[in-house]
Amino acid sequence: MKRRITAILPFAAVLALFGTCGDQNRKVLIRYPHSMNYINMFKQEGVQKLQVWQGDSVVYSTMRTLDFDISQRVLRVLPDSTAAVEEKSSMMLTAANSKDSTLRDTVRENRTFVLYEAPNGKIVDFESQTPMDSTYLAHFRSWYEQACPIFPDSAVGVGSTWEIRNAVTVDSQVMQTSTSFKVRGFERFKGYDCIVVDFDGTIVLPIAVMKSDSLVRGGRDEIHVVGTFWFAYNEGLFVEQTQKETVQGRRDMRKDGKDFTRHYRIDGDVRMWLTERKRI
């Protein structure tokens, strides 16, 4: 779950309720702080193996890297306690050239989103400050709605579990996706006292026709992620996340008046970590 459980998790407030018998009895209530006093800076790095098939033939295979620089800050808090959280990211993707594998292609992209986030982490609205096709925007919205964790109403401790579910319409059918969470323990990590949470989930994203892409006519992505994140519960601060991800995708395509389908698979490792917390 790239803020996203692959993508990027928003910074969270974790209010500690200390027990007297060590970590086994310690419980914390996880909530988002929505403090306007800080900007949090993150780095995310990923390595992926990508394979693309058309019929029984592999038409493209490569190793690629993705690097993100990300900043998050609360712009304002609304009367219902929902916060407008600005997320800025700069992405660089590097992969072998599709025609000459001895050459490397680099793609760079900058994006700015505003996430309207409830205190428990639920994404209730989503805006892009970067101009983009409405279909592309809907794709990102679905990603954030499924990938951002929603925290439980009660305090959690070692062994506590919870699950979030989402309904997604793909190929005119409603599919259920879910992510499960389990508290592994408490740990002193990178100078912070952290709660450590394991997660395992699936995200499904429909691929619709975009005006800017005359080739792709539809499809879907199914993303399975397994990983761990660390939160500093005294500071209410996300510290690090690591995960393995498997993406299985389909693209329905049209070229020169002919329809065809390509399938692909991505196997990747992703790490994201806090680089700086700056008071503003």
C-alpha cells in the first residue's frame, strides 16, 4: 500500500497508552494528527521486473527502477475534522529501451494531489493540482482509496488485527478488495519509538479509455502487496515502509484498426522512508 501501500502512507498521529507490563500490554490509538506545523519529506525507491505478453509470446522484458521524492503537508482542517493534505511527488522511472536494450530510457513526472482525509485515514475526496485526463484522475483516486489504510476505532497492541474492504467496478462487475493488518510489536527504530504493523492486501484498478492514449482501449490491474510499516507513536510520525508487490495486468488495445490484448506481470520490491521532518 507508494503512500499508498505502494505508494505512500500519510503521516499518522499515534497516541500512546502505556501499560505497566511491557510491550505485550501496551496499546496505542492510531489517528492522523492533521497538524499544520510540519512538512514531512520522504524518499521512495523501487526495483521491478516487468514482462509483457501478447498471446504466448513475450514481447518485452526488462528490469526497471522507480525513484520518488515526496512531500506532505496539511493545508487546512475543515469543520468536520477532515483535513486537506497536499502531496507533491517527483518521479523518475528508468528502464531499457524497448527497441535497443543497450540503451536506457528515463521518464520524469511531477504531480501534486490534495487528499481530503478523515481522522481515521479514510480518503473522502481527492483533487489533482496537476492537469490530467479525467480518466487518469479517476485511476489515481481509486488507487488512494484502496491503498491508504483506515485505522481502527479502538487502541491496538501486539497481535491486534483489523481489515479494510473496498468495492471496485471492473469490466461492469463489482469486485471486493481487502487489506489485512496485524501489529507485530513495538520497536526502537531509527531513533524513534515505533509501533510495527504488517499488512497483506490486494488492490484492483480498472483501466479506462483516455483521450490522451489512442492505443489502450481498456483493461485492469490487480496488485498484491505484502509488507511492514513503522510509526513513531510519540511524535505521531511515519518512519518507514517496506513491501513486496506483484502486479498482474491486462491491456485491451487497438492499432491500425486491429484489436488485440496484452498481459503483463511486475514483481517488485519497494522501500519508502522519512528523510526530514521540518517545522513550518
